[in-house]
Amino acid sequence: MPRQQLSDYVKEQFNQDIPVHIIRDTLLEKGWNIIDVDEAITDARNEISSAKTKSNLKETEKEEIKQ
């Protein structure tokens, strides 16, 4: 699984509410390098956080328009 697929896999697991320690342990048991795994986890968290922030901003804008 190339790096992008690893990141996509981690995001998918987060979206399914799989705890980070389970994701991490599973990938390490499958032979993934700890640095790659931790970077993919960090990237996924950042992307999810960014998406939530953008979504919240859009909702705030909608509320301001209604007022």
C-alpha cells in the first residue's frame, strides 16, 4: 500500500470511529514503519480537523445570512 493509500486507510478508519491505538497497532503488526504510520495518523487528523472547521464556517455564514 503506497503512502497515499495508507493515509486514505487511516482516514477511513477514523471515519468508522476506530480508536487510534487500534489503527496504529494494526498497521505496525502488518509491518508498516512507525514513522509512516504516525505521519499518516497526523495527516488524517489534520485533514479531518480542517474539514470540520470549514464545515463550521459555512454553517456560521448561513446563520449570519439568515439574520
